[in-house]
Amino acid sequence: MNIYNQISANRFKTILIMVLFVAFIATLGYVYGRAHGEALAFAVFALIASGLTSIGSYYFGDHILLATARAHPIEKKDHPTLYNTVENLSIGSGMPMPKIYIINDPSPNAFATGRDPKRAVICVTTGLLERLTKIELEGVIAHELSHIKNYDIRLMAIVAILVGFVAILADIFMRSMFYGGGRRSRGGGIFILLGIAFALLSPIVATLIQLAVSRKREFLADASGALLTRYPEGLASALEKIAAYQEPLKEATNATAHLFIENPFKNKQGSHWFASLFNTHPPVEERIRTLRSM
């Protein structure tokens, strides 16, 4: 598979996953509504709560993420090589230059965040700057710029909101069953049982979908980044060095792990087929192999 087919295939798969995600949420709403007599009030309250979460996440999510990671902004005089690399690749890709942040951590890693290319941020660790050559750093920055250009930063925010929406629906339904009482719709018995089962399982399923979307976007960003630098080996070599460092990133959390270029927890990556469903990233060996086949 060449680089253009890789990009096209991953875009299609991501769109398919998003469509399935929306259908999944619609199914939950239908089952919860049939199980509970006050379906309209239930739906309106859930939509308001998810709407407030969405607005907060859209406008302030990147600031919260950077604060959580203890990242700080830099200027050209602080890290000229990094600054020039981001600037040159931004010009080459026809994008506005993102702001640059750094995390003081020896574990090599990087991520991108923001609402859109005009309000984007690239963040790298000090460990990344210390361990990578200039060519490898270009590969990593090109990968993160691809996340920005492909609007992955917005897509992952939307997916996170959908996951939160599913959790809100499940929580409200369970509370209404235990504390609300109220009327039940005709034939609601089976839907009550289905609703309880969905409320218990749907947050897990939603998280699996979120992680699946994240893994697909990593393959797409790898391919797009290689297209930008015209040198896939740079990113492949960088991924080898990042994966070889076994100490986890101290400031990473479960909520932010999927944003990094490689799993920041290192030893939490599972190889068994079931455990791999909960991986935040595709296997690094597969990513490297795909890059070196381009």
C-alpha cells in the first residue's frame, strides 16, 4: 500500500467509525427513552449537560491539557533548532505556525492540540529534544503538523465529547432507575433490562471506539508526515528511539494518553488481541514497518 492509499483508507475508516459512533448513541437514546416514562425530560437534560461539556471542551480543552501536562511556552531564543524546524515545516505545508510548548520530562514524546490550524499548539518533551537527531525531530514535528492539518485535534475533541455524552446518558439513566421512579412506557420491562445492560457496558464500548479512532489517526498522521518530509525513515527512526525509552511520562494521564505520538505509559501496551483493544496507539512495530515500506 503506497502513502496515498494509506491516507485514503484511514480517512474512510475513521468516517465509518464516527458514523457507527453516532448510530450507537442514537440506539442508547432510544432504549433509555423507551425504558423510562419521562423520555423527553431525560433527553433534554442530557443534551444540556453534554452541550455545556462540549462548549467547555471546545474553547478551553487545550488550555486544560497544557496545564495538566505542566507545559510551558517557548520562543525562538529558547530552542532555535526546534523553533526553526516547526517554522520551516509549517511553511512547507502551507499552514500557520503553531505555538510551541515544552514539558520538562526525560521521556521522549510529543503531541498537538488546539481547535484548528490557526489556534494550534505543538508540545514536545525535553527528552525528545535530547535524544533525537534533527532529521528525526523533523519526522516527529511533521507527524504533529499532520494531526493539525488533518483536523485530528478537532476530531479527537469531538470523539471525547461523544464518549462523555455516552457516560452522561448512562449515569442519568441509572440514577433515574434507582431514584426517579416515575411512569414506564408500554412494554418497558424488556427495555429497562436492556437499558441497565447498556448503561453498564456503553461507557466501555464508547471508550473502545475512542481508542480505535485514535489508532487510525496515528497511521494517517504517520503517512501524512512522511509525505511532508519526503523521508519516512526520519519518523521511523524517531519512533524506535521513543519506544525504546521505557520510563513513562510523568505528566500523562489516561484522558490525554491518546494524544501523544506514542503511548506515554510504555508498559501498559497490550499485545493480546483483547488487551490490544484498549491500547491508545497501534503497535509501534507496525507503524515503523509501514513507514519503511513507503
